[in-house]
Amino acid sequence: NAGVTQTPKFQVLKTGQSMTLQCAQDMNHEYMSWYRQDPGMGLRLIHYSVGAGITDQGEVPNGYNVSRSTTEDFPLRLLSAAPSQTSVYFCASSYGRGPSTDTQYFGPGTRLTVL
Amino acid sequence: KQEVTQIPAALSVPEGENLVLNCSFTDSAIYNLQWFRQDPGKGLTSLLLIQSSQREQTSGRLNASLDKSSGRSTLYIAASQPGDSATYLCAVKDSDNNNDMRFGAGTRLTVKP
């Protein structure tokens, strides 16, 4: 299994540009999520999905969109990039079928800089 | 709103020492608690998952305990090695919103040879 994969690894955007961060998992996990990690603040949940066709907002959803058309893929779209979105973005997945099957598997991250 | 705190922010110990990392949380009605390891420039790796009904979990040299009533968890690392150097993060899911995992800022551990 490749686990959770993310592309690209690095990205530089100009203010106002849009882009999509890709996330895929090959473990047949129902639950997928996106986090951002900023220095000194830990990780914060952006959006999550409990299955194909179902998404919901996390703690910091503004400026981001998601969709889940398949079990495997969960892309994160930045609509109009702002310098405040400079961060490291992590995708995670789990079986999500109860507290004992909730081990989270993380991707390697995408380091995004918005100028 | 659940808040997770990890103290200290950084810790440096000599190789071979047993050590304890601390995690505290404000709402005791939790779904589960996980400890993660993060190496520089890398993603997170889950070390231990403790369900709300459990008091501790063990994996190799690692032991994590959970005390919901006091809002605390500890990660015990036995016989530390330089390879244990990393940032350790604690994360909590609440029982009334088990889709949202709240993270502490982490403890950066350095184990000196």
C-alpha cells in the first residue's frame, strides 16, 4: 500500500491565484480530512469527509473547498490564495468506524507559500 | 471548545534516560486520544491510540496513560535513544464531535548521544 499520498510537495502561489492540493489513499478508508500546520499552533482541521459524497467543515474552513467523489480521493481547493494561507497542509485518513479503528494515517504534507 | 496543551515545548535529555511527555485537555468527555510523532519536514505517524474507556496503551518502549477526570495523558519513553528525537504531538477527539481532532502544539524532544 502507498498509504496516503499528497501532491505537490511544494507550491508557491501569488495572491489571488487558485489551486488544488491532491490527496489520495489506497486503504479503503471512509474518513478523510485536511489540516493546516502553522508554527506554534499545532494542526487545525480545515474540512473532513466521512465517506464519498459527504463533506463538512472543520475549525478553519474559510477560503477552502473540498469534494469527495470517490473513496480514494479528497482534493482541497484554494479559491483565491491569500498570504494567510501560507502553511503546511496535511491530509489524513482512517477507517472511522469507531474509537478503536480511528488511527489516523497522515500524508507527507504540502508546503504552500503565498506571496 | 476543547483545548489541548503540551508542556514543555522542548526537552533535551541524554541517551538512555526514561522520560515523560505531558498532555492536558480541558474537556474530559473525550472519544479518544492519540499520540503522534513528527520528524522534521515529514508527516505525522500515529504511535498510540487510547480509547475513552481505556487507561493506557503500550507499544514497545512507549506507554501512554489516560486520566480523563484530571484531563491528562502522559507518554512514557523508556531507555531513550537518539532516534527518538522528534516532535511528539497529542490529539484529542471529543465524544460530542468525533470528527474534529484537536492537537496540542507538541513537545520537541532531543536525545543526545
